[in-house]
Amino acid sequence: MEYEIIVVGGGHAGCEASLAAARKNHKTLLITSNLQNIADMPCNPSIGGPAKGIVVREIDALGGEMGKNADKSLLQAKMLNTKKGPAVQALRFQIDKITYPKEMLKTLTKEKNLTLKEAMVEKLLIKNNKIEGVELATGEKIYAQAVILTTGTYLRSVVLAGSTKKASGPHGEKESKYLSTHLKELGFKILRLKTGTPPRIAKETIDYSETLLEAGATEPLSFSFDNKIYYDVNKQIPCHLIYTTPQTHQIIKDHLKESSMYGGYVEGVGPRYCPSIEDKVVRFSDKERHQLFLEPESIFYDDIYIQGFSTSMPHNIQEEMVHSLPGLHKAKILKYAYAIEYDAIDSKQLKNTLETKIIENLYTAGQINGTSGYEEAAGQGLIAGINAALKLEKKEPLILKRNEAYIGVLIDDLVTKGVKDPYRLLTSRAEYRLLLRHDNADLRLREYGYKIGLISKEKYQEFTKKKQEINNLFNLLKTTKITPKKEINSYLEKINTTTIKDGISLYDLLKRPEVSINHLENFISLPYSKEVKQQVTINAKYEGYIKKASKEAEKMLTLEEKIIPATLNYQLVPNLASEARQKLSEIKPTTLGQASRISGVNPADISILMVYLRRLNKDE
Amino acid sequence: MTDTIVAISTALGVGAISIVRLSGKEAINIVNKIFKGKDLTKVNTHTINYGYIIDENEEIVDEVLVSVMKSPKTFTTEDIVEINCHGGIIATNKVLEICLNNGARLAEAGEFTKRAFLNGRIDLTESEAVMDIIESKSEESRKLAISQLKGNLYNLIESFRTKLLNLISSIAVNIDYPEYYDIEVITLEKLTKELKKLQLELKNLIKESENTKLLKTGIKTVIVGKPNVGKSSILNTLLHEDKAIVTDIAGTTRDIVEGEILLDGILLNIIDTAGIRSTQDIVEKLGVDKSLTLINDADLVIVVLNGHEKLSSEDKEILEKTKDKLRVIVVNKSDLDQNIELEELPTTILCNTTTKEGLSPLKEKIKELFNLEKIATKDYTYLSNTRQISLAKQAYKSLLSAVEATANKEHIDLIEIDLRECFDILGEIIGITYSDEVIDNLFKNFCVGK
């Protein structure tokens, strides 16, 4: 049996990659070590959050699955940062850990070009630095034109709690023993990373009277732009908030050396943004308490996830720690916390299409690239799937720019800077975040999704209609003027805004912070959807900032348009600082823009490079 | 950059020793050809060698000390030879000429520094400081340039950036971790307070820097007033008082520097034109436009009034036109009956040029206006060239728009965009462009994570 594209690993990256490839009409095979584990959520029971939630919207705009699947699996929804500007508002769902994988498996199974197979891949088949297929643990060889590795934390993974150390994937799954050694032999630089997860406790053993309720949003929300089916807001499952106690901190301090991390049993580098509770207590010793959320994992079973309490302490100490928490004095631990170490490749060895530089038609996505988080994985998976397919179709790859998508920021960071600790997306990583909003992901990316072939004609027409309506409403508000008539000014007074002396367009009126678009309906009928009105409102109210961001982005794009030939020999460029020479040779940036973002490459080096390229072009 | 460059690297005519400096692959060979003494190709690096420079007829041109510094531990990272000449301008020029005849090329202005910079030897602020040493005129500005070389400017900008960074990180953590209830929420009130401090600090930095810049280039000073109020006598008295050199060298393309006055080490360039002097009347003869240009370009305007007379309409016009400028109002002829109504005027200085009375308060006033006492005694860390100052002004503009946005009760994440811009521009001054500082700082200072 032959395939065009093989995806190795059935996590969030693998699901998106295989769906994208199959939906683009390529015969695709998804290989996973356990079919029951497809789209598993081994850590927190939630999807979204600042930056990450916007990635989910972007995936949806491009035609990926994560947003739709999250909408089907919701326990509780929250819009975050509602008191801040539109650029940083983000959606987060608590997700049912049973429903999400189940629904995803359903979608995968239904996909006609996609075959699922349970197996362990141990080797890549390569000829002349080009991928040919994979070899399974059974010795079976499967051939394909492109292979996408989305192996998550399974490469040579080791699970740790205290001094115990066991070769294993997340919650007892089989690890991949040989693949990373094989990758190393092929010339990939292997990093050792670490992450961790907190304990799960039995719901009925919690005394909720000692906790604070965290309710969900009161209006229905969805990740997908296409979703019109809303859930019952009154039936959301709440989360609860508690704080660590002085006793908890004392236990941790007394037993610090027994944790895997402080006992010296961990080689991998852990994520800075995701410190274990012992890390928090040590590094922020002046803090009297740390907050923890009790989050339900599913309506089908009783596990409650203690968010903020990840640890690598031995089991008996974990018991003591959990029991020192308010409401959890008698809590029963169902699953102990653990740290997990795994291999990842150096993402600087990737092109910005996510194809590896060493082996043609081999792509990698997700945690194997040193990222963390379901959303970051899914975003990469989608792009790897799309680009693997586009390359087989001999078409231009999809490379999202930093001013187009968080996914673009993510991939550019990975291939330009590499990672030292597991990479998480943050709003601070995006320079043009005012352009990369939750609300406009479709406006930014749906066009690409349609061109690539992942958005149906019907959905695309809906989208163009929405765009047209936004335009219409814009023009309507800009051309409709009100004059200082008595009844108009008395209405303005009523809505607490200053009265007018001259004529003013409704658009300019909308710019006033206290005026909402609904107020304008007093003057003119506005038969437009909520989404259309929102776009026009945001553009009116934040016009100055948006323009500034666009201008900055344009500045960046001029450097981005200066292409550096892939064959450029940096040894021949005179006067480059030696650090710059070494970094540039290693990363081989494709544009001057990318070169300027490499640490250790100074503005002087960029000027020298620019002059050199100009001279090179002249000679030709 | 494969050829060898040469230049006289000390100011001509000043000091007893002049240095002719060469940089490049052939530097040692070239000098060796024209040097009578040790074989310079065989001496150790960083040695000083005594001998003579000889011309094509083997005649001695000058008695010299030759410093040989071999690549890469030199200023330009290339081979450098410095010839210390003792024989004055003519001999030094002759040495230069012989170097040129033997294969060196005359360096362009600042080319040594450019090479040092391009060879990765120095960073942007350092190279600018070196340029300034070359260009510096007075002792004050030389000190300024030297302290900048040591990285004081870097530290100064960096310490301001750190404060900004902490503020940005606190906002960033509020955005990326909205549900961390224990993390301090950055309110507009808190932001207003912090921004006020930062604004003042940056404003002072720019102002002092601009004043400092004046130390090097001199303070462009215009003396205005009606005919016969005593402008020339004030000028002449100032000139004589300070034994200043009166020259007729052109300053910039537009200005004619009438005279340079060293006021306790501070250079005043008195701007005047023959035309204005002969007509004796700016406002009438040259028209408002021309006089406005002169006044606008000036760093300092000295308005001279006649204390013996009442304020005329011309006086009033001059006062009006100069009201936004840094100015000193001098009421001259204080020895005669005073008919002028002083209460109509802002702070004035009474002055009688015939007895030299009032001149020292005038000097004190000028020093006070430019904060020169402070600059002169402080440790000389200011932005000192146009590029740096203009970047700092851009940064200040971003900071101002953050202040405005705060006053308009904008969302903190929007305000952060302005702050980030300010932060990035300041980074540009010291050569940092793209960095992960905010993220690093965020995780260092805040306890967040799942």
C-alpha cells in the first residue's frame, strides 16, 4: 500500500496535519501508537487563553479542526481580558477530555483520504537526502512522498516522580525508543526538554465550601467562525479557586531535595512559564501563597485537575502537599503528578515551511519542535500538513508573516531563534498584536484557507459576504452625517456625550469612547450582524493604533522582501562579525528581515549584508 | 577596505606633537620604507621606536617616535602605525605626503572609526564617541567623548530602559496571565505616576544632552536690538573680556560666525552677518522673515534694550518674536537716567558696557540658562550627537503618546504599545534591535504558570 503523505503521531499536531493533507486530496496515513489516544489532552483540560485562543481562531480561519472540535467538547467558556483592548481579548474553553478525542477520532475516521494505523515508527526511509517512507517496529516498510513527524513528548520520554524514573510516555503510554536516536544519526541536533503535570483528585472528596467559585461567561461563545450551534450557558461546569497555605510551602521546603528536579534527577530544561510548585516556592520565596484552580476534566469521570500544582515530588509527599490545601484535607489523589523528559529537535534546522533542512519532504510539527501547548502544536501541524501537500502539488508554500498570524510569529521564532526551554506563545511575542486579533482571524486568513482548498466555496461565499457588509457599513457610517439639530443634540446629551456644533459623520461619532454602534441606530437603521458591527467599531475606535501598527508592519515587510539566496556563502561576505557569520551560516535566513531577528546579528551586520547583496545583484 | 589609509589624526596647529596615523595591511611596510631606525617589520607589536623619517633623497624630514600596533588588537583591528612628529605643521604635512607617495591613501573623514566599526571592533555608540573626539573642539567636549567611550552612555540608556522594561513586563503579565489574582494589576493611576517619572527623566536627559551638544559645537548666539542700543559694544566687551579669538571662519553654510567666545570653557558662537551689522537694524531692513530665521536658528538670543528710553514698537516686536526662545534681556546704558519700564519685562539684566558693569551677571545668566554649571561638574554622560538626540526625541514622543493615552483612559495593552515603541527606539541608540527582553523579564519577575 502506498501513500502520498504519512503523519507519525496522533496528537493535536498530527490530527491537523493529516486532516489538512487528506482534505487537500492526498492519500494520507496517520500512524499512532494507540488509536484510543488520538487527540489526547494529557495535561490541562482547556484550550485557548491569551495568544493561544487566537491561534485556535486562526486554525479555524484556515480550515483546521481544533476550533470546531473544541466547540463540540465544551465544559465552560470564558472570554479573557474583556476589560482590556480588543487586541488581547482571547477565548478559553474548559474541555471535556473524553468528548474532545472522541469527536476528533470521528472526524478523522470520516475523512475519505485518510487511513489510521496503530503502529510504532522506528526509522525513516531516506534516499539521497529525500524521504521515502517509514519503517515500523515490525520491520514493515511504508512508502510515501512526504512524512510529517508529530511525535509530541514521546521521543525517549522518561516519567519522573521523586527519585523514581521510568521510561514511558504520558500516563503509561508506550514511549518511542529508537526514533530520536535515528534522527540524531541523520544529523539532527537533539535537545532534552522537560515538562510536568499536576495531580488529579476525586471530585467527591473535595470540600467545595472552602473554595471560590469561578463561573463561565454568561453569553454563548464559539471558537469556530462557522459554528452556529450554541450550548446552554446555564449548563456550564464551573471551576474553583483555592490558594496554597503556609503549611504547603513548609512541606515543599522540607522535602525539596526529594523532588526529581531539585534532587538532580532531571536533565531536561523545563518551561519558564510553567514552573512546578516547588519552583514557585523557591524562586518566589517572598510570596505567601500561590493560586490554584480546581478544574473538572470531564463529565464522564470524577478527576479534578489542580491547575498550578505541577510537581515532581514523590507520591507520599504529594499526598501531604495536597492535604495541606483548603478544601482538600481529605482529597483522594487519583493520578499523581509527574515530570516528563523528552527529546526534541533543534527547530533552527527547519525551514519556515516546517520542512527540515537536512531531509527533503520531511516535516516536523508540535512538541518535537520544542514548543508546548495543544494550540501551538495544532497550528504547526496544520501548516506542516498544508506545506507538505503544496510541495507535492508543486505550488508555493504557505508562510504566514509576523503581521498576519500568531502562527506566523510562532514559526518564525522557532526557525529563527530556536528554543532553550519549551516555547509557549505569548501576546508579548507579537509585535503587531493589534493586527492579530481574535475577532479578525477570518479577515486575515480565510482567503488563504480558500486558495489552499481547505475552505469550501460555500463558506468562502459567506466570508466574502461578511467582508462586503463590513465595507458597506463603513461607507454608510462615513457618508451619513448628522447636524446640530435640537433633537439630535438632546439625544447626544442623553447618552452622555458632548453635543455637536457642526455636522459630523456617524463614523467620527463612533470614535468617541462613550458612543457605541447601537447608539447610532437612533439615527439610521443598521441591519448588520454583530460581527460586522464589531469590526467597524474596533476600526473606528482604535484607528490610530491600528494605523501605527500597520505602518510598523510595512517597515518590517520591506526588509522581509529582501530575499537572501539560499546558496549564499557567509564566509565570502567581508567584514561580518564572526558571531553573526556563524549564526547566519547556521540558520540560513531566507530574508534580511529574518536575519535581523537572529540574536547576535547586529544592525551593522545587516547593513554589511545589505550592501553585499546589492553588489551581488549588480554583478549578475 | 583592502587598502592602507593615512591621515594626520591630531588637530593641526594645536599642541607640540602631531600624529600621522596609518591603518591597513601595508601600514608597517610603508613606514618601514621611509623610516631610519630599527627594521619595523621585525619589531614587536605595541612598541614605540625612535628614529627619523626620510624623504626620497634620504634627507631627514623629522625626528619621530613610531608606534607599531599589529592586527588584530588595534583600534581598527588592522595593522596600525602612528608617527609622532615633532617638527610642526610643515614637517607633519611632509611626512603625510611621503606616506601618500609610498602607497597609502588619504583617509576620508572618520574612516578609521568606520573601519573599527565595520570590523566589529566597536559598537555604534562607541564609534560615535570616537567621531566626536575627532571633531571635538573644546576640552569639555573631549572629556564628554572619553567618558562615552567607556560605555557610560550605554549604561545611562540601559538604566532608563530597565525601568521601562519593568513597567512593560508588568503590563505584559497582566495581559498574558489575566487570571492571576495575586499579581498586581497595573491601574491607570499607577501608570500615570510611573509615566510621569519616566517622562521627566527622559525629558531632562534630552535637554541636558542638547545643552551638552552645545558644549561641542558652541552655543549659537544672536544679539538683537534696535540701532544704537549698544549691541556691538556688548559683543566687543565680551570678546575682550575673555580674550577670545575673533575669526571670520564660516560656521555652517548659512551663518557667519562673528566671533567665538570661551565663557569659562563654554564656547559661544556669536552669529552675525556683515549685512545685518551694516544696516544696524534687523527688523526693518531685512524684513521679519530673515530676522526670524536667524532668531529661530539661534540657541540663545541676547535682546538688547536701551534703558534710557521707553520701549518702542520695534523693541516690543523684537520681544514678541523672541518670547519662545532661550533669551537674555539686557538693559544697556544703565549709567544714564532710566526711563524704561522694567516691570513690563521678564527677568532682565542691567548692563553698562562702558564701565563693564553688568557683564558678569550676563555671563552667569548664560551659564544658568544652559545648566552649564551642572554639566561641567557632572560625569559627562549624555547623548552627544544628532542621531542619538533625535532618536531620544522620537522615544520621548512615544512616551508622550503613552502619557496621553493614559490620560484618555485607554486600555493598558494599547498604552503598552507606545511604551514598547519607546523601549525599542532607545535600544536603537545603543545598537539593540530585536530582543526577547520583555519575555525574559516577565518570567524572571513574575510567578506565573500552570
